[in-house]
Amino acid sequence: MTMDFSRDKPIYSQLVDRICGDILKGQIVLGDRLPSVREYAVETGVNVNTVQRVYKELEAMKITETKRGQGTFITTNEERIEVLRDDMKNKLAESFLTSIEALGFSKEEMLIVLKNKA
């Protein structure tokens, strides 16, 4: 099954975000083993080198740990996942604010809309 990717962001970055999102949603559990690089490349329909970059990025972020001969595993460090959650929350908020400002909406105006939707 290949995935659809946006043209405005590198594929590896979209895959990193997707895996991080799956962790935060509980679809990938702490300690879970990720598919091999080749398996994930086939699953997503991307080049093996792209998946290797994804796994390196996740390891640099301390989201995964590679165990030689066993594979790549999601960290069991709950504190690291909380940091990831905060980072992603802030990133989404910044993106939202940039988008609304580009369209000419004020933060105050959008807060009213958000409060009415909650």
C-alpha cells in the first residue's frame, strides 16, 4: 500500500511526522518493533534510502533505538514521548498561527471561533 505525500515537505519528514503521530495516538506502542527498512519501504511505496533517513532521524530524536541484529524499536522512555508530544503540539500551533495570519485573521478572532467550536 503506497501513501500519498504532500509536495510542500520532504517525504522523509512526512514519514517521521506520521510515525510520531502514530506513537502519540497509541497506534504504535512504546517498545514496539518497527518494520525493517525494506518492509517499510514497500509498505509506503518509497525508496529504501528514504526509509533509512527516516529511521536515522527518529534515532537522532531519541524516539527509536536500534538493536543490532534485532531491529529498530520505539523508545520505552515515557519522558521522551512527553517531550515529543509538547514539540508536536507547539509545531502545530505555530503552523496554525502562521496560516491564519497569512489569511489576514487575528489571533483574537480565531480564539473566539475556537471557543465556539469547543
